[in-house]
Amino acid sequence: MRAMTSAAPTTQSLRAALMVPCYVDQFYPAVADAARRVLERHGCEVVVPKQQTCCGQPMLNSGFAKETLPVAKHCCKVFADFEYVVCPSGSCTAMVREHYRDLWLDDAKIPRVFEFCEFLHDVVGVREMDVSFPHRVGIHQGCHGLRELRLAQPSESFGCATDKTRALLSLVRDIELVNLDRPDECCGFGGLFAVSEEAVSVGMGRDRVACHERAHAEIIASGDMSCLMHLEGIIRREHRAVRVAHVAQILAGDRV
Amino acid sequence: MSARTEAHPPAAARFLDDGAHAAWHDAALWNVRDRRDKAAASVPDWERLREQATRIKQHTLAHLPDYLEQFERAARAAGATVHWAKDPEEFRVLVHGLLKQHGVTSVAKSKSMLTEECALNPYLEAQGIEVVDTDLGERVVQLNQEHPSHIVLPAIHLNKQQIGRIFEKNLGTAPGNDSAEELTEAARQDLRARYLHAQAGITGVNFAVAETGTLVVCTNEANADLGMTVPKLHIACMGLEKLVPRFEDLAVFTRLLARSGTGQAITAYTSHVTGPAPGSELHIVLLDNGRSALLARDRFRNALKCIRCGACMNTCPVFRRSGGHSYNHVIPGPIGSVLAPNVAFEQTETLPFASSLCGSCTEVCPVKIDLHKQLLYWREELAKEGRVPLSKQLGAHVFTFVATRPWLFKLGGRMMRLSLRITPRALVYGPWNAWGKRRELPVPPKRSYLDGGRP
Amino acid sequence: MSSRDTILKALREAAPGGVEAPAMYTPDAPAADLLESFEFRLKACGGELAVLRSVEELAPLLSARWPDLAERSVYSTNPAAVPTSLPEAAFTDTAALQHLDLAIVDGCECVAENAAVWVPAGAVPHRSLLYLAEHLVLIVRRDALLPTMHEAYARLAQRGDTSGYFIAGPSKTSDIAQCLVIGAQGPRSCLVCMVGDA
């Protein structure tokens, strides 16, 4: 299998495959690149398998379980040899980790995928970050990362899950993380829902943007570019001032 | 089966057309969700309590026929009469028969989603029996000749001014009077007179206890209590799934119900009826209507755990922005969307798709129904039966073909990005582009990441 | 086959069986003082609490609250403290009960977590008077105050008291545009008088 590999800068290197969500690959190469640079900066050897395509989530969410299976199997095959697979999307990670089992895939064959922030926080153990981001940032929690991966404690439930996205962003110098009056409401993307329920989807997206605006956020940051694609679509159409950025871009110190 | 009902997306879009009202609806229900969060937080063992509730229900459902027989025996021993109805038609005939036998011409009916499910009101009215819905919200929608839009807050789709006009027309309140206090007082005076006039009270049932034959009915207004204590005939209508095994199990559910539904620590009136009051009659009507079929479906059985608190509706971002009527089903919202296909597969095919699958419903559900997963499973059932649009079916096959061939996937991506770049905007954003109606598409880069694309 | 048998047969085929009943639930110990919690919850649901040393304090309390008490129609389960003003026949006549101003009724278990008071169905000559009365006064013993519903139901189950009502505050509704209105269809107020020592 051909792959793009890079040497890790530190000795205790973790070898991780970067799983690039298909829409990130097609529309946001800067996000995948930022994720890769952040992982490398924190001592990982990053491999990007070139045979990867899609996790199959859009199809499964449309009800096509049977048709999803070959796609899921392909994904399993591509990432089979890696101890760690890192994906800059809570949604795609949850698809592999939580939903592949529903497709009757053998547990042992399901790749060990970590969401990007989760991997940095839990596996790499990042507790310092040498970047600056002098902006007011609102965090948008992607629902699948939040509720299926427990990347934070959902506001309607009780427990003590650490907000991993916030924990990492807090390490960034000069950043100001704002508090939202609705901390984790869905943005209304929902895959094909965005199209089949266009009116509700746009209504939810507008409300989400407004929530960040009320908190005077300059940037809406998320671990899920799909949510941001939807929010950015609304922001650009309505010529709003707030911008969007994937968490990886902020952690990489990129200008957004 | 009745005529096809309207699909969810256009009905939702119409609700959102009145932006100010939709925003009010969203904020009002978010406020209830917020109160629920605070009420749940006041119980330190909340998550453990939910776990206990789901396990009690799991156990009860696993042994449902035994518990039903035990309930029947206990209720009879306490002096009640127990009836069984397979479907809405049998239910309507049965209830009408009881009323006719007792010479009833006027009924005070408290909230019962089951009687809505069976369309009892129009049937009884056609037989010349007056039915007065006594829950204030249900009374409002009854006077307005429509259906409840929410199982706990039946008139949440109406604002004060609208209700003021409905009362002006029907109860003779002053024009322009939209004071909640004064409208409630007018309803109080009107309804209290009607209890005395009614010869029977029909109520729903929140919980029923197998070991004692007890029925539990919860309200805030005391309307169910008035309905079942003032007239001498009480007909209690319940779905088969309302049972809990032991009297003490009620503690778990009464702690969860109101906190989840409205954020109250408990409903004002939590009434326990074991047999009829002296000099009165109690008839209990048990309804199946698809419940035994649902029990047989492994992946969907959990939906029978529902205690009808409405929490999934209040938290659902889609429900809050589309209103209960957009679901065109007696029970709207997430739980309605997983119950509906079981009874009306052909008419409710857009409901499992009326969700972004955010999963908040599953988190608030006091009996831990895996609602967002069930929505997904129903999508699978619909796809299996070919009940999704042909374009989607075709799309899925093409996507599978492409996504299992990396070279083709890469080529497809290139072509898609190229076409987005070179096609005139007017063509890209034509009426066929639902995404682009009120949103921009992302700007396609020349090269994808895997194709060597960099910032 | 009757509908009953058809339904039960379908359920027997569908019910998976097997799942054990969970053990009886033990709630977490409450953090707050029980009386404080009860009062807080009662106020939150629109009720009021009076803590009395003895039931003799009831009559003056009610007279202060309703100066025209003597002219009002009153039902009382505690005639020693406040007498009943209705003729015996009224208790089977709901039309007469409709004009009941005040019901003074003995309650049993009180629940600190939600201000609910258990009133057995047998505590009143006609169940409807609890709801037809314009105002409700519940007399309870201080030592009947329990932390949660679990303790309350355990006691009810033990003595087989399965007909009755948990009442928490007055009748209320928010059905008109989510505005809370006290006094929906039943009592407009609910005063809980807690008597005696803990």
C-alpha cells in the first residue's frame, strides 16, 4: 500500500494513520494538513493511506446498511495495519467505532479510530501547546463526537466527561473561549438531513450562528468540518462577520 | 387506511415561514428543557434512577403477558372491570357500549393520548355523546377543532392572542383579552360546571401496577381527578405497556416523569386508583393496537418503555423548529417517529428522516430508549422495503461502487470539483440545489488532500 | 377467540422473557435538611407551609387567614380544631360540594424531595371534595416527613394503602403560552400544616 509518511521529530514516536474524511479531502485540504502537522509536532509519525475513501456514514444514515457494508469493509482494510488511526471528525470516528458493529462487522476487524482531539488529549497526552491564537472562539460540539464518543459532557446528561476540545484549545496562548447560552445544540447539518429537511436544517444553522454571535465569538471552532461546512455556507450567504475554523487549524497556529 | 398525510419537510417549512412564532415556539420549549435539566440535576442519583427505570421496563416487557394477567386479576379483585381491545375500532365500540349501557350523554375526558390514537372523540360525537376535553391545553385545541401538537403541552403551538380569540368565540371572554390568568379562570368556570353535568369520566393512565391492580393518573390541574371522582362512572384507557410490576416501582417513575416532562419535582396530583370509589364503577380498557407487534421487533421493542413525558420533544431541535403538527402523527417528535412506522409504515416514511440524529433525545429519555438509534434502524427498514426515493437508492449503489474503488473515488472527486468551478453560478444554484437555496457551497480547491492539495 | 386471548397469545409469542427484575432501588441520601427541602419544594409548586406545635394552633391560624371563616362552607376531618359546616347529606352530593370553600384534610406521608403529601382516598367522605374545594388545608405530622418517594411508597406498600393521592401544592397550569397560573380547576391554594415534633 502506498502511503505518504513523515519522520517524527521526537524519539518516543507514536505511529498513527490519518483518516481523512471524504469531504475534508475534497473541500478542506488545509484542515487535513493542519491535523497532520499538529500530530507531527506532538511527536507522532503520521501515515496517510492513499487508498482511503469514505467511512460510509452518509449511506448508513440514509438507511442503506447493505450498501454501506462494502464501503465499511474497504475502510477496515485500508486501516487494518495501524495501531492508531486518527480522524479529524467526531462523526466519522463515531461511525467506525459505534456503528460498524451494527453492520455485523467483526469487532477485531474494526480499526482503532480516535477522534483528533481525543487522541491528542488521551493518547499523546498533550498538556502544552506552543501556539498563539488571539481571538474570541466559540466551540461548536459536533453531536456524534459529543454524545457517541463523549468528547465532552452533553449538557442534558450528568457525568464528568472532560471537554477534550476545550481542554486543548485552552492550552493555546491568547485565545479567549466564550460561553454559549446553548452550549451544545445541534447545528442542523445531519448529512443528507441538510438537504431533505432544508428548511429545518437552515433554521437550526442560523440559530447556531446567532448563538455564537451573541457570545461575541469571532471564530466558531469545531472538531467536525461537516458542521462547519453547513454553518459557513449560511455565514457566507448572509455575509456575516463570524468565521469558522477546524480545531486542528487553531492548534496548528494557522491563520484562518 | 386513511388518505396519505403530508410529509414532514414541507409541513416543517410552513411552520418556519412564520419566523417570529417559530422562534417563540423554540424558545418556549428550550425553556422547558432547561427546567428539566435543573430538575434532573436536583436528584443526585438521576442517571442511576434512569437505569433502574429502563431495567424495570425491560423486565416488565419481557414478561408482559404474565404481568397483564396478574394486573387483570388484581384489578378485578379490587372491584374494577377489565376490557381488552385489539385495535382502535374495537376500542371505540367498547367504550361507546359502556357509555350507552349507562345512559351517558356527556363525558368529561382528561388527557389520554390513547384516545387520540383511537380517534375516540369524533366517534362518540357521531353517536350523539358530548365529549369535553378537560385538560386546559386539550380544551383549547378541541375548541379550535384541531389536534394536540405536543403530548404534554397540547396547545404549545398557539400563542396567548390566538387562545384569547378562541375563548372569545367559544366561552364569551372579552375581545382582546389575552391574560393567561383570566382565560384560565374562564375555562375553570366553564369546566367545573361540566363535570357536574357529565355522567362519566374518561381518563388515560400513566402507570398501572400488576401486583395491586392500581392505576396512577398524573395531572397538574386536577382535571382527571374531577373527571374520575365527580361522575359515578370512570373509564380508564391504557396501552398494554403501561405496567410496572410492583407498587414500590412507582417511586422510580413518579420521580422521573414530571422532572423529565416539565421540570417539576412531581405533578400536583398523582392519583392512585385501586378499584372504584364507593357507589361508583371503574372500567379499565386495555388496548393493543400494534403494541404486541412492536414487542416482537427486537430492535424496536424498547420504544414500549415510553412513559409519555415529552422530554424528547422539548429537547429535539427539529421538533422545536417544526412544531408537533408537522409530524402528522398522533404522537409527534422523536418517540412518535419511532412509534409511527410500526402502525402506519406507508404514511410515515419521512418521519424517521425528520431528525439530524443529534442524540439528545436518547440522553434525556427517562427510560433510556435508544431513540436516535431507532430512528436510524427505521431508515434501514424503509430502505429495505424500497420506501426511499429512487434517486437515493440509485445514489447509494453508485456511491458504493465508487467508494470501494479509490482511483474512481479520486476521479469522481476531481470531476465534481471541476464542474463546481466551471459551471455558471446560476446553474449550480438552480432550484434543484436544496443545499444552495439558503447556503453557499464550499469553495472547491483544485486538488484534494489525498491528491496532494495543500493550503 | 376473544380479543383478550388473541392479544395475550400475540404477546406470548412476542415477549422475549428471561430478563430478571432489578433489585429494589436505594436512593442516594439527600443533602439538605428534610423540612427545609419540603418547604422549598412546596413554595416552588405554589403551596405554603405552617409548622405548628399542636393542632390547637390550627383554628387561630385559619381564622387569621380567612377572617370570614365562620360564614364559609368548610369540611374538616379535624372537627376538634375546626368544625365542618356542611350537612352530612352534602358529602354524597357533588352539586353541593361544588360550593365548598375549604377542605381541611389529614394527610399521611410527606415527601421532602417534592412536597407531595399522601392523602388516602378513605380520608374523605367523597373523593371529589379534595378537588372541588376552593382551598385545601392538609394537616400532617412532622414525623411523617420522608426524604424521597421511595420511602413513602415503601410505607404505603407495607400497610397496603394503594388508593389515594399524592398532592403537591394547589392546582395549576401553564397551558396558555407557558404562563404559570395557580388555581386551574381544583383548589386555588394549598396550605400544609405540619404538626408536632420530628
